[in-house]
Amino acid sequence: MASGSDRNPIIIGGLPSQVPDFDPEETQEWLDSLDAAVDERGRERARYLMLRLIERAREKRVAVPEMRSTDYVNTIATKDEPFFPGNEEIERKVLNATRWNAAVMVSRAQRPGIGVGGHIATFASSASLYDVGFNHFFRGKDGGDGGDQIFFQGHASPGIYARAFLLDRLSEQNLDSFRQEKSKAPYGLSSYPHPRLMPDFWEFPTVSMGLGPLGAIYQARMNRYMEARGIADTSKSHVWAFLGDGEMDEPESLGQLSIAAREGLDNLTFVVNCNLQRLDGPVRGNGKVMQELESQFRGAGWNVIKLVWDRSWDPLLAQDRDGILVNKLNSTPDGQFQTYATETGAYIRDHFFGDDHRLRKMVEGMTDDQILHLGRGGHDHKKIYAAYAAAKAHKGQPTVILAQTVKGWTLGPNFEGRNATHQMKKLTVEDLKRFRDRLHIPIADKELESGLPPYYHPGRDSEEIQYMHDRRNALGGYVPTRVDRSKPLALPDDKAYASAKKGSGQQSIATTMAFVRILKDLMRDKEIGKRFVLIAPDEYRTFGMDAFFPSAKIYNPLGQQYESVDRELLLAYKESPTGQMLHDGISEAGCTASLIAAGSAYATHGEPLIPVYVFYSMFGFQRTGDQFWQMADQLSRGFVLGATAGRTTLTGEGLQHADGHSQLLASTNPGVVSYDPAFGFEMAHIVKDGLRRMYGENAEDVFYYLTVYNEPIQHPAEPADVDADGILKGLYRFSQGEKGAIPAQILASGVAVPWAIEAQKILAEEWDVKADVWSATSWNELRKDAIETEEHNLLHPEEELRVPYVTQKLQGAEGPFVAVSDWMRAVPDQISRWVPGAYQSLGADGFGFADTRGAARRFFHIDAQSIVLAVLTELAKQGKVDRSALKQAVDRYQLLDVTAADPGAAGGDA
């Protein structure tokens, strides 16, 4: 038995000190007093006195260390539990019906010929946690505001569907169409919470573990941001995130706890379902995950409420005057508690209570069955209610509730607490009978023995169902529910884009700065200016956005309580409680979470926000690509700027910053509209159309991704006959060849367009080649159009064949065609089979490195001279140029020598 200095090291308490003792006699008097309290009144009384002394020390501002974890018992004492306002008998019946239907739905989904799977055990463990929330806490949207935002644990979705079925929000046909979204349309139910698949039901996609807690933190922060800026009244909204203890191992789950504490987000509650199991085994077999999480959350500044034991433990804990039971609870590892969940009452009596006569005496009057049913706190409605009420009442800190449960609870001995329970999807007839008996479901044996197990509904007029409706009506409507109450925005006219269309004159600027200038003009608009939300990961100055500091200011709920070191500068760093800019520090994940919350505000709160997230290109679709999928799933809208794009453009930074593939990664996300613009006037058309598509009439559920560069160039004015439709569709002829006799075509995107123009000049002057230069503003959009065209032709053979846009556009152009970009070849290769002629691509395939732009481009053979060689090579294949010209070009331009290349422009962060 562990005690005193030998206590289990999981319990990290006490107040160690290395301060020298200047009055040993006085110290000894205090120690003697403590010893006397222990000897005369027991450890429990001594512990109480110590806690009161710590409390008083803090009141007197005496610095004492925090206790990072507490005993393995409920934080809220039985005497402090509030009155439970519900009808527990009715709620138990409701919960039993929900449990049954959730399990039956998944089991039926495993029927022969379907076999689409599903998960039973997660909801079985967390059912009570949800039920108390549905009946007493979760606010709906019927009041006209956003209600509460609830991040449901992904694997618990069957239980949420089962409850919706009881409320007639879903039909039996819906339940039987679980995970059959196309074959059973329009009745299909998505496997997990997916707003894109069920846009009237789910609000937040959560099953990519770790993104739920991260998203919840930034949703709570976005609520405060919107209220502070006067955009929406979110004062009543509370964010609830239901998470798994195994999920907390994901770095995203715990990585941003500090911002929630730092900003005092008391509108946020995490509920961690501590069933002690991951997908295939214990979370901490040899440890205690609740204690570990308590330490982490306390250390991050959160309010922690532990909900460990149900009410059946209260009489035992009340007897525990010497702390022997608490010490046993403290020192028993999770793996053993998992075993107790699968064993008999006799086993628990012998192995938990049996090694100390005082413990055995506590339970000598209890039967084995009573010991077996000593339960976990996460299954006790009254205990859960007390924890939720305390969380809602707590001010100044976010709260986490650590609730212990049993995975697969009530599903029977083949499921409860078993390591394999996450993968078990079907109940046998005997399992069903035991399950039915335990839940008191009125279904006869013969209904379970013949065919598929039936669903259970007590009837629309039953007491249970009326109770459910009454509770939801009192709380403002049904959840989960997603509604879009937003109205189209009044968008600015062409005047807002006039500056960008004029070009940069004699000034050289990067496309990043060209975009920032457009943004600055848009933010002046009286209608939509205040709706822009600027987001950057500690790089506003890098991207030339420090110009916004004095006017837009950086959001900080506490304002700026210090004198900024650069306060005398024109572009000084300025924070404000009503600031428009989100400065989330060095956290691309945090910034992307802000982006998602802002981009979905039109649905969450009925007020559209226009997020503009600017980041180092490599750390977007590569680093936080999972969140961009989450953004697409959540139907979020906004602008994503991959700045410092390109494999060779960001000089000096090297491999990890050299992005030559994000456009390819972006092409895999169907919710993304991506562009690689070369000039400011192109961006003007793209941004204007993006605002129309995302915030105008008949708004689309997409978001825009623009790759912009940090290389300064002179931006031309918009041509008088600009092909605006071509810019938006992905390809237009920017410069027609004027000299030369041999025709050719060069397709280029982004920063490569100036190289193509230089190559056009060299070809004409030195090789008699008349090359047209095409700006491919979006290889991805061209491919998307071609695929859609081919699919239509495939399925409608009776109709006249449609022609992809890229084919139409290039049909009259005499090839060959050479494509070039600062991306890997796979990016322009996406359109190769729809180009009407011989096609070759040049690209920056391979790892990036630090060097001058010129040397890097010569190494990858994508510079102007390499483009010339590629065009000549294709012409030689067609017999239009003698092959000897190829060796001449290699030698003339020293294409095998990177040191021979012009270093090119240097610098240019924005």
C-alpha cells in the first residue's frame, strides 16, 4: 500500500521549497501542529486545514505553487451539488431508447450486402454526457442568435442520429441509410459530423481527431471577437467540445490551451470522455490519464472539474476518514480500472478492496452485485448536471470537465471495457437480448430472433417524447442544426479595383503587395470594410501588412497595456479590444482555426465575415492541409493567401520554405478555387469574382486560394481589351508574338510569366521564333473544367460533345506548347492531354535550396533561357528547327552552369 512519500508519482501535489530556513524553531512548531492534527483528527482533517491555509495564503498574496493535480475523486463535493431540475426517471427512459437505437442502427448497417460499418462503443460511454446537455444546457438557434456551438465527438454520431429519430427529425428510413449517402439519397446519413454532406444538420466537422478541440477554442474566441467589434451579439453563446481522452494525445488537442486561458474564454467548456481507452487499447495503462490531463489543463490556466465516480461511491467516500480509499483510488492505474469494468463483483472485492482490512470493512455489508455496480461519474445524470452547471457559472477561465466512463457501457460483457470494442460493429442475438433487458426496452424475443433487430420509439404522444420536445423548446430549438440566415453583401463596384488595374508604373512590387493594396482599398468600403478579418501567423510585416496596424489594429481583449517599443514609428504595433487583425502568434494551426471560424460565421451567427489569411506558402496546404479539408467540410468561405510562393522565389530560406507543390495539393480539395496570378490586374478580377461567388447572390460554399510571391516586378496596366473571362477561367493570351516566322506558344503562371516574356523576346531576336505568351492564372481551374466536360460527355453520348475551355482557347494557336511555372511539373501537367498539340512542361521538381533566384532557376531549368531551349527542342521534333540549334542554345546560354545565370532580383519580402 502506497502512502506518504511513497505515494504514486502520478499524483503531483505538495509544495516543495528550496528556500533556506532562517527560523528552524518556528518551523518545527508548525510541523508539530500538523503532526498533532493528523494524529488527533486524522489525515482528512489535516488535509482540509492545509487546503484552507493555501487558500488564505493566496488571499494574502503569499506566493505558493499550484497543485497540478488533486485526488482521484470528484471535484464537486456531494454537499455542493445543486438541485437536479430534471425528471431523472423520464430522462433515463429517453436515454435508454437512444442507446438502443444507436446500437441497432450500426448493427443494421452491417447487414449482408451493406456492411458499411459504424461505431457503437464511443457513444455508449458518452451517452449520459450528451443527454444532460441536450436536456438542460445546449441552446438552440430559434431565438434568432447563434445558440450554442457544440463540437460533437465524431465517433459518437450514431447516438446523435438516434436522438434526432426520437424527436422525428430523422425517420427510420434515415437510420437505415446510415453511411449510404448516395445509394439511399436523399435519406443517407454521413458517417461522422460532416456539414458539407448534411448542411442542415451538422455544424462542425470533428472526426479528424485533434481538430475539434482546436476549432472549439478558436470558435469561442471568434464569438468574443465578433461581439467586441459589434458585428453580432454572441454573449449568450457557449461553446461545448466533446472529446476523447485518447484524442488528447493529438498535438492539436492541447497545443492551443494557453490562448483560451490568456483571453479568459469562460464561454468555452471541454468535456473529455475519459473511458480510458484509445481505439485499440488503454490510453495510459500504467498511468492515470485524468490526473495527467488535470495537470496539463491546470498548468495552462484552465478551470478543471473532475467527474470520476457516480453517487454509489458517496457513502464509501464519506466513511473514508483516514484517506485509505482515496489513496487506493489514487494509486490504481487506468489499466486496472479498465479490467475492473470487465470483471465480477467478487473479483473487485478481492482485488480492489481486499488488500487492506479497512477497505474490506467498508464493503462488508455490500453484495457482489452492488460492488459490481459501483459506477463511473460520466454515467450519473446528477453528477454531470452539477459539473455542467459549475462550468457555466465559472468566470474568467475556460473549463474542462474530465468525466470517467466505461467504453461500450450497457452493451454487455462482450463490449464493455474491451480493447477491441471500437472495432465491434454488430451485436449477436444474445447481446441484443441482454442489452434490451438492461435498458428495459419492450421488444419481444421473437423480434430479435427473426431478421434485423427493430428500432424502438415509445410513440409521439408518450411522456418521454413530449418531455424531450419540451426541453428543447425551453432551450431554443433542436440541436444540432445548421442554418444560414445571412444576407448577400452589397459588394463594391469597379472603383475599388481601379488602383490595381493601373499597374505599378516604374515601381517594382511583389504580387503580395499588389494584393495588399487591393485589400486596403476594399477595407475602406463602407458596406463590407468592417467585415474583413485579417489573419497572419506573426508575419504581418513580412507580408507588407504592417500598414494596417494604425487603422485596423490588432485584436486583444485586454487592449494594449504597455508602451510599444516602436510607438514612435508611423506603422507602430497597436493592439485594441476592437481590433480587426488577428495576430495568433507562430501558429499556422491556430490561424487556420481562426480562418475557419470566421469563414463560417455567416452560418454560425448569420453575419458574414470575410477572412483573409496570409501565410508562408509552404506552411499552408502542406502543414495545415487537414484543416483546409475541415474548412471545406464546414462550408467556410474566405481568401487564403499562400505568400512567398514558389520553389525558387524565396531566396535564402532553403528547403523547408521552398514551396513548389502547394498548388498541386490544393487541387485535391474540391472546396478550393485556386489561382496563381502574375499581375495586380489579374488579382483584381479574381478577388472581385471571389467576393461575388462567396458573398453575393446565390453564394457558393467555396474558398479562394491565391499563391503570391515576394519577388518585386513591374506590374503592367490592365490591357484595354483584357480577357477578363479568361483570367477567371484560368487562361488568356497576355502577349502576342510580333517578330519571327516560326510560331510557338508559351504558357506560364505567377512569377514565371516575366520569364516567359523574356524568353519570347530572345526567341524572336535570336531564333526567328514568334511565340505567344499565355498567362495560366489557374492550372487547377482549367483541369477542373476539363474533367467536368469529359464527365458530361461520358454520361450524355446522345448530345453534341462539349469541348474543355483550355482546348477551345488554344485551338487556333499553332504549337508546340511549352508550359512553365515555379511549381513542380505535375502542376501544369494537369492540363496536358487537353492541349491541342505537342506539349512540354518545365518545373521545379525536387527539393528547394538556398541560393540566388537566378541560380535556382538555372538549376531547375525554368529560367528564360531554359524556356528558349524547351521551345526549340519541341520545334526540332517537328522539323521546324535544325537539331543543331539545340546544342548551340545550351552552349550559348551556358545552361549546364548555374553560376552563369544572372542572379536576378534580390530581397523583396512583400
